[in-house]
Amino acid sequence: MDTVTFPGGVKLGVRRRLLGIPLAQLARDAALQPELLRRLEAGEFDPRSLHRLARRVLSRTLDTTLD
């Protein structure tokens, strides 16, 4: 991928890695498939379109917003 479509997703991946949270664990906690979370962190998926539980878990766990 040459460009990042949703930079907010990339921010989530950076934050997750800084906190040392494994992708599989965060995906499980947010009720997401790991591949979807990987795509979100690559900026290929709009984090605002996630279901409410996933948005809440991601924003609380990573202490950030999904914009």
C-alpha cells in the first residue's frame, strides 16, 4: 500500500506497540478478528466504522480517540 487511507488507525497501532499489547490480545478484547485489527493499524480500515464495543475497548485500552 502506497498511501494511508485512515491515519487514525495507524495511530492505534503505534500506541498498542508502545504499550506492549499483543495484537491478538487486543483483537480478542475488542471482539475483532486479528486480521481486521492489522488492517486497521495499517490505515486500510476506518476505525470509526467499528462496532461500539470495539471502539470503546480500543479507546480505553489505548487511552486515545478514534478520529
